[in-house]
Amino acid sequence: SARASRVLSALDLPTDGSLIPGMYDGQWGGSGAVQKSICPATGEVIGQVQTANVEETQRAIQATKGASILLRRMPGPQRGEVMRQIREALGAKTAALGDLVSLEMGKIRSEGKGEVQEFVDICDYATGLSRSMAGRVLPSERPEHVIYEIPNPLGVVGILSAFNFPVAVYGWNLAIAMITGNSTIWKPSPTTPLCAIAVTRLIQPVLERNGLPGAVAALVCGDVAVGKEIVGSSDVDMVSFTGSEKIGKEVGKVVQDRFGKALLELGGNNAVIVDKDADLQMALQAVIFAAVGTAGQRCTSTRRLYLHRSISAQFISMLLKYYDSASSQTTLKAGDPLDDASLIGPLHTSGAVKLYEDALAGIQKRGGKVLTKRSGKMDVGMGGNFVWPTIVRPTNDDPCWTTETFAPILSVAEFDTLEEAIHLNNAVPQGLSASLFTTNIQSMGKWLGPEGADCGIVNINVGTSGAEIGAGFGGNKSTGWGRESGGDAWKQYVRWSAATVNYSSKMPLAQGVSFGV
Ligand code: UN1
């Protein structure tokens, strides 16, 4: 369609269906199966990608390993300068790349652009880090001794990313891995290969200009077999995996089995708690963005809503006013993600629509209720995988409370005390993100303390999604304990050495041990 062609040609991607090489390790290639990229808003095929096969993946891993030797010799601040140039290349194409995210993944325009912005921001962060990633100097108990803690590069970082953030999740990993001196090999989601190819094509000239091999940032589009090669390879020092708890558990085991490092970003099942003293208007805006935005397809999306009994009926009716007005016409407009007026885009695949429908059917079969006027598939007049954002009141013991369904379904329940709400928040396997809406300072303290929320992201009067890059991003428990992006996340991308140096002319032992030689 003309709509797709406009987006593709802005990034020099073919519009005539010709095969696009989907692997890059210094050269573009790939002779594996063809992946079709399907637009979730229309169902049309927007590109055909020639993926890497298993041997090509092995070759790319070896090229990446070779590249890591050159990269680790480069001083950190020089890597920072390369990063700054990558940031400029991305910055010049933010709008075009954002539109490609909208076209291929299905999120709305401002969110597509926002996700590229996260990549730009983490590049800035990494450039700064290139002159500040510090080890430590520690006092030794022995005279004229000193202890250093020294970070050095790991070597190769494998990045396995999910469809829902086809650019940003790679960006966080690439930037931090590269600045700490590692080369990377990226396997994107099989349903968003074009975003991966477009990003790699922007990075490639920057590497070339700086005399670095392309395999510093290798790409292998492919299926499960390609992912398995990376995860199982002892030449890949760390595997950073974003995806489901089910697959993440397998990835974690395989990496553990070879004593590699794994960084896992798995399921979220995030709750918002609205207490009796909350500003309901603020809570409303936050919940609608986090539950309906991205059509419920962020790992940080709000899935559970716990309302204080005294404000529950009022808050639900405030929410329903928006949910029930969702359509192709009104304020909460569903429609083409490339149309600036749209706030709700499609689910990413027809399979996701089925998961959404099955989840709603199950909740109702087990005695739960749908509170919104409409649920199910939504027709916005362009085909695609659009569904009605839905609020449900499941039974108290419904299994939906403890499982992540990647769709715009919001489950509500009431509570009487903050303690009870915190208990409900923590009573799930996942621990990514949680938000409390309150104006009470005692509740805030409790929420952030040892008796509070057990998640990696714990907000107050801010929704569960839309985190900035400055802090470490990730979750606890079955979310996998990994941290990406800012904060101390970089410390996982290095091998640490404790180095004790003796600059005396004696040979004393620690703990005063005597060993008379
Ligand atoms: C994800 O959903 O995998 O906090 C990442 C957010 C975004 C990243 C989400 N900055 O919603």
C-alpha cells in the first residue's frame, strides 16, 4: 500500500516485496528461510527477509568474537565518541524509524517515536558513562597494599529482543554493551525484522567510518534455531533475553548449564493501587495510558487495578466513560497507528487476538464479569488485529490474576487497607512494576520500604509503564532479576576483578596468617 511504501522508502527499504538480507556480520547476507513481515493494522505483507541459517549464525558469532578483541582495545572514551555518532545517526532518523515501528509493530506514532527516543537517550547516557564507569579503590588491611575492583569487557553479548519494543530494548543493550567494550549479536523477534535491519543499517556506516568491523554490532534475523545457537554458544559470554517467562526459563537454564551470564527481562503483571486519599483524576490518566496504551503490549502495562472500597465505584465509572467511548471516532480513538489522532493500535498478531479472546472467555466461564460495554474484536475499517480494551472483574481466585496476558485486559478488585493492597500486589510470581496513588506520606514510606512492593520498579503517583532510561530497568522474581538501561545495569556487562597490589617489600598474609617461609 502507499501507506507502507511511504514509511519503507524513507529508510531505503524495498517496497516491491524483493528479498532483504537479514543478517549482518560485516557483510549483509542470509540464506535461511524467508520471514514475512506483516503489518498488524492491515494484515498486508510489508517486507520479505532472508534470514540467517544455523551455520551462518555460527559464522556471525565467530565474527562478533573477533570484533570484540578490537573493541576492547579501544579506550572507553573513544567508544563513547562512536556512541555519540550512533546517537546522531539515530537522531537524524527518529521520525522515520518511529514510523517503521508503528508500521511493523503496531504501536501509535508518538510511542513509536518515543521508543526511538529511548535509544537516543541511552546513547547519550552511554557516552557519559564512557568517561565515568568507575571501578573502586579499597583499603587493604596490610601495610603498603591496595585493593582495586576493576571492570573489563566480557567479550560477546547476545541480544534476543521481543516484538513489543523492537528498537528500544536492543538500544539499551547495544549502548551499554558497546560502551563497556563488548561486541553484540542481535536476534530480533521474527515478526519485527525490518526494524532490526533499519537500525543495523544506521549503525553500520558509523562503525565503518571509525574503522571498526561491522560485527561489533552483528544481526541475525532468524527463527528459534538461530536463537538456540546464540544461547547455547560458549562464545557468547552474556545472553540478554527479553520475552516470556516460559522461554526465559529455558534460556536461563541453557546459559547456566554452560556457566555463562544471563540477563533476563521476562513477564510483567503490574498492579496499580488507588488508595482512598488519591488524586483520582491523576490516577485515571495514568491507568488509561498504562492499561490501554500500546494496546496493553508493554511488559510494564497495567494488568491489575486494586481500588480502595470507598472510591471504587466512582473510579470504575470514570474509567468506563473512556473505555466505553473507545471507537474509531472518539477521544480514545482506535485506528491506524500512523494516524496522529489514534491512541489505540492493533494487537501485534492474529495469535494475540486469540489469546485475548481466550482469556476473556475463561474469566467469564469461571464466574467473572466483563464491565465494559464492548469486548472482542473491533472493526476500525482497515482489517488488522484491533480489539476493544476491556475491564473485567474476575473471581478472587481466578488464574488470570497470576498470569500475564499480553493484551488490553484490566482486572479490578477492591481492598480495605493498604497492607491488604500491598499483599495483593506481591502475591503474584512476577515482579516488574507497581504503582501506588496516594497523597499520604506514611503510605508512601511503607510502599517503598521492606514491607512494601517487591517489584523492580515501584512508583508513586506515576503509572506502571513509561519508565525513563536513567534508572535500571527490570524486575524481580519471575521477571528474571535483570537490570537494563541506566542505574547500575552496566555493571552486569563486565567481568569484575578484585586486584590486590603489594607495593611494600614484605610479604604479609591477610588475616595475620603466619606461614613461615
Ligand atoms: C517493555 O515493555 O519491554 O517502561 C519495555 C516502559 C518502557 C519500556 C518497556 N520504557 O514502558
